[in-house]
Amino acid sequence: MDLFQKCYGFTRARQVQALGMYPYFIPISQSEGTEVEIHGRRLIMAGSNNYLGLTHHPRVIEAAREALEQFGSSCTGSRFLNGTLELHEELERRLARFLDREAALCFSTGFQTNLGVISALCGKDDVILCDRENHASIFDGCRLSFAELKKYRHEDMEDLERQLQAASRPEVRGKLIIVDGVFSMMGEIANLGRICELAREYGARVLVDEAHSAGVLGAHGRGAVEHCGVEKDVDLVLGTFSKSFASLGGFVAGPEPVIHYIKHHARSLIFSASIPPSAAAAALAALDVIEECPELRTTLMERATQVRDGLAERGFRVGRTETPIVPVIVGDQDRLFAFWKVLFETGVFTNPVTSPAVPVGMDLVRTSYMAAHSRAQCDRVLEIFEHAGRRMGLLPGRAATPRSAANDA
């Protein structure tokens, strides 16, 4: 069979496009953070991971501008060769101090961080234990490592223990439990307390991906490990700059000898161009704001709670989220796309998520909120969701026509 045959036979996306309900790769012409302009229309952005609202913070923008003028637009090389700036090393020192770890290392993206760290640390005689709903980058890193991969049922600690028992064989060299601190689709916080207990009992190391929790959770914003009180029990933490840090890139932090080893063995670091100077400077400035403005986390959770409770009170299924990620479970792909389109046309930008990103039958609209959202914007989101829910039959009763969206932030 011709290699390209599967490409010519892929028709699902074009079918949805023909129906006018294709929800992906939508070009944004202008952004103000909490609102965006698309095809000349303004929408409330309820689908961004800009949790602290720092992408438009003046200190972040000014830091990026200054770095651009000082260093140019790119390093044009990998960290291993000509692509390391003093700016990168300053960012790593600051991250290590912020996270209360011995050392940190920055990669060009969060995805590459998981690829590089996991494949560098784990080999064919090791066993990796993963929650089934971990991010795709974690599973890709596991595949690159050649280690034995065991998936335990989502948040099922009994299943994790069974897998650990099975992995406790003489020929197994090392065991690593990997879990998202906050699961990116449903917004749940991992049961890190029990995971760390099991790790101690069965001699496993623990790696937590803090992509959606760094800057958001914990008294100091250090993420789910701080929120759950297990900072001393977690061996490595990973994160990304593309969410709360308002930039692009990723990082890993942990014991200095481990970070030193990763630095010299992670292929996605060695063979990729380094973080652009402007992105590194933006992440540093965002870290300044995160450390100096804890009230942003308080406001963020107030806005997320306002929407989560409001959606639940109206009858939507929002799962067990405790974070700024608020899913609305629809359960059917066709209905999901139709529901998303009503929301989009009425003035709210959201993210429709279907299999394989979520289990079959758990198709959902993923919404996420920012500290920069106003109460009025969140009220408008609730109003539009109620209208769309009634129109689509997800809620009982007749849909009322909402006011035009994004009028009064």
C-alpha cells in the first residue's frame, strides 16, 4: 500500500469543515488576553492557559523587548553549543530557588522537556508507571526511553500499587512514577500524598509535571507538590513557560547531579535550538510577578470558582475540578462540535476536546480562566453557556437570547 494512502483516506476533518463546525486552527487576529478578535468579532477568551494573565503584563512585555534589542531574535543554536546565554543560566538559578530545588534546566518547550528528561533517565531495564490520563508528551517520552511502560487506571491508587508490586522484580533496575500535578483536561489535582507513600514503600522515584499547576497552586505558587505538602517526597518537577509564565519553553528541577546528567544526555536539549532571548526574559519577568503578587492566585481561584459553581448550579456536568480548568462534559463528538459552535457564535472562545485526548464518551468543552478576567466577563460566560445549553438540549427549558458578548469587561 502507498505510504500516503492513509492521508488521502482521512476525511473526518473535512466533513466537519463542510458542516461549518470545525473548531481547530482558528486564527486570532488580535488579543488583549481576556478578549480576542476573530474575523472582525470580539470574543471572551475562556480557552487560554494564561492563568495569571501575564502575557500582557507591562513588565513581561518590556523584558522581552529589552532582550530582543540586546540579543536579537534567536540564539541560532542549541544550549550544548552556541545557544547558551547568561539569561538562560539566570533563569535556571531563579527557578531552582523559587522551586526550592538544587538545580534546574530549561528546554525549548514543555513537550521537549518530557521527551528529554524521561528518555535520558529511563532505559530498557527500568519500569515507568503512568496515570492513563497523563499528557501525551509524557507517553511519547516513555516510548523514546525503551523502558517498560505500565499504565494505571486514572487516579486509582490500588491499581498503582498492584503495578508497583508487579514491577518489583529482581531484573528491574529502577522504577519511576510519572503523573501530572493537575490533569489538563478535567482539572483534577493528582493524589500526590498517596503516590509518594507508595513510592517510598516500593522504592520508586516520583516525577510530577507541573505544567498546569506551577504559578497557580501552593502558598508560594510552587505547584501541586506544594499544595499537597509533598515537596520533599517528589524527586523531580517539570513545567512549562507557556502557561502561567506567559512565554515559551520548559524546565525540570531536582537534585543537581540528576540535572547535570540530564543536561548531558537529553537529546531534545542537545539537538534543539535554545529558548529565544525574548522568551527567556519574559519568563524571568513573569517569575518576578509570581513571587511578588500572590494575590493573583487568589483572584484566579475566585474567578474559576465563580464559573465552576455557576455552571454546576445551572445543571452542567463539570467533574471534580479544583483548579482554573473547568470542563463541561457533553459526551458525544457531534453534539460537542455543535455546542462549541453556538458558544463561539454567541461570543465565547472555548476548546472542544474529544478522543483520544479524553476517554470515549467523555467529549467535553474545556474552559480555563485567568486572574485578569473580570467578574462581569465571567457572568457573561455563564449567561452564554446557559443559552447554548438550553438551545442544544443539554439543559431543560427554552434558550433565552443573551446580550451581545464582550461588551462590558
